[in-house]
Amino acid sequence: MTVDDPVRPETPEAPPATTPPAPVPAATPQSRPGTWSALRPLLLRLHFYAGVLVAPFLLVAAASGLLYALSFQAEKVYYAHELEVPVGDHVLPLARQAEAARAANPNGTVTAVWPGAEPGATTRVLMADPDVPEDASMAVFVDPYTGEVRGQLPSYGGSGALPLRTWLDELHRDLHLGEFGRNYSELAASWLWVIALGGLLLWLGRRRTGRRALVLPERGPKSRRRTLSWHGSVGLWAVTGLVLLSATGLTWSRYAGENIGTVQDGLGGATPVLSATLDGGSGASTGHEGHGAGHTAGGTAPGTDIGLDAAVAAAREAGIDSPRISVVLPSEGKGYVVKETDTQFPVQLDSVAVNPADGAVLDRLAFADYPLLARLTRVGIDAHTGVFLGLFNQLALAALALALILLILWGYRMWWLRRPGRPVARGAWRRVPVTLMLPLAAATAVVGWFVPLLGLSLLLFLAVDLTLAAVAKVRARAGRTV
């Protein structure tokens, strides 16, 4: 994605020879040689190489991200039978709904229950099932008014992604290539902020006649100048969102994500963990985890489990007041965990652990008590995945993805219209003063180490540039000797 060509600026045609030459204006701060005039050619060349070579990865990430952003609403339509039921007069106890799910899938073990968050929504009973992958649960959808089972589907992650959204999510994350495929999305996220901020600086530093040309595209016949205007102005509006997408995407990337997690933990920003451990150690399991309201495992004797509904009531008394909750059933040595799952603003993500023997609160963790970095990380990831602000969040993600697709296409169009010209001559780094080049190189090295795929690909760009320069020199010498 290129922006401007200082070697061949687009200027009006020169006046006829009979016209007296216009007086040369005094040098302005923008035209005087200085830091910007030295950095601009280097930044332009970096923007050019990154745009041409990394843009294909960004294009795939943007296109798959656009589909993923739209998948939330598509999921509601495609799985309407499982997700929606007619509103009834009376809601059945959660224990009876769990029993209905267990009867429909006797080979599964109930691990959690997600009550419907609004009237007409089914209850989702999650089960450990040998027929689904280890990282998924079998979701049994139960009509909360009648107990009818509406269907069964694999469910993934804390947001409960169903197969359609999961398939698109994996396409966006790793192209369905597993761990190796994650390198593509990390490379795209590693460069997105560099390209976006570099393009912003180049756009702000460009000479223009008025402020309107800064924020709105120019009108007129199709040309490289008009394409550049669209590229720059749309990029200006989208740059903040693109940088945030890059930053949040890197938080759970393969290599940079590990470094980010280490720094976050070192700064005291680790996410706290709710303790649901029962007194007395692991306890004795009945071997029937989650079976009914009368008894479940978790260090309690058969017949002493207060049951799902009483556990939820105890959590409500402890301050869990969101309609969107998840109830994790006891396992060996653990109590019930009732978690708020409302990611709408203001978020409600508190959680409570309840003793299955007597309903006593074992522990309570409020989202407001998270360290600031942990809260920002959680909100950032939820925003990146489209669950923070619901439909508005998803539309914003779709708009950013579409903007990135257009920016890439406009960038390639400008490159095509300028062929075979170059954005700036090689050797731009030699114009940068040593006092600026040394700290710039040091900062680049630190960022390249912290974001490994950025550093490695930057070294690759430099190798390609040096190789092309060497080839050009050899050809030039061969031409002089002929």
C-alpha cells in the first residue's frame, strides 16, 4: 500500500516559455530540510515494501474477518430452531432442563448450564461428549418452558460459538492449517499497526491546499491522485481501529502473545482466578458429575448437593445479578461456579463459587477488582472478537475489515498506475542523521525482538532490497562495459 511518490510529484504543467518565471516562495517549515525530510523517504520505502509484500496476508485476514463479523447475525438465523422458542408462561427449574438434556444425550456428562438470557431463548446445556473435539462441548438446546430438546450442536469457547461461526473463526485465525497457519494471522497483525501508523504520518505530512483534502477524498476524473486521496482519507478515519485490532490480535498470537503475557504478568496485570476448591482437599467423587439436583460430585456425599437452582439462588444473593450467566457444575473437589457473561457495556463479569453441600459462598471475584491491565486486555479481546458491544461491535468490525480491503486494493492500484517507477530511490537510510538513526535502529531491534514475525520479515525485506540493489549494480556495470 503506497501513498505518494516524492520523486515524481503530480504538479500542474509548466507555463509557456514566454511567461515570466514566478517568484520562488520563501522556504516554509515544511519545505526546509530537517527530521521529517530525512525520515520521509525511509518511511515511504518501508510502507511500500510492507504494503506490497504483507498486503496479501492482510487481505486474507480482512476478508475472513469480515465474514466472521457477520457470522454472529448469520448464526442467529441459521440456528434459529435451536436458539429460539415461543415464549411460555412458566420457566422450568434448571435441574429439570438438565435432566431433559441428559435424557437426549445419555453418553454425555453435563458440565455447565447457560440459562436463556431473554424470553424466548433456549437454555444451553453443555456436555462433555466423546463425539466432539476436546476443545468443544456438545450443547443441548432445551426449551425452558416445556423441556423439549430442540437440537444438539458442538459449542466452542466462552462465547458459545456454534459450527458456522467456529469455522469462520478458524479460517480467520489459521486458515484451517492448525498451529502452522497461525503464523499468517500473526504476521498480518504484526505489520498492520506499522503500515497504518506509517501511512498516517505520510498522509499528514503531504502538502495539500486545504483541510478538506485531509479528511475527505478528492473529486474529479479517475486518476492515481484521486485513488491516493481515497486511500489516504479512508485510512485516516480507520487508523485508530486498525491499530487497536493489531494490538488486540497480538495479545493471543503465538509468539508475540507470549511476550505480551510475560510483560503483563510482570506489571501485575495477570487475570485473577476464582477459587472453587472445597475445604478438605479433593473429596470423594460420586462418579456422577452433574447428575440431577439431588446429588453431584465435588467432595459431597450423595444426596447432599443443593442442586443447580439453589446454587444459582445463592449466587444471586451474593451479587450475581446479570441475566446472562453460566453455571459450571461441580467436579471432584470443586464447588459450583456461577459466572456473569454479559459483555455488553457496562460489562457484568463477576463470578461466585458456591459450596454444593450448603450453598455457602466459597469465593467471589468481581470484575472491578481485576488489575487495570487485565480489564483492558479482557475488553480488548472481547472487542476484537465482536462480543463487547454486541451488534454495534460487529458492525464496527465489519466496517474496519471492509476499509482495510479497500485500502489494500487502492494501494495496489496506485502501484500499478505508477509502474515501473519506484516510491523512492534506494539508500534512503543514508539521509537520516546518525543521532536519529541510532535510536531508531535500537527501537526497531527491540520491537523486532518483542514481535518476532515483524523482526524476521523486516530482515527479509532488507535482504530483498540489498539483493535487488546488487543486481542493479551488476547490470549497470555490464551496460557500461558494452
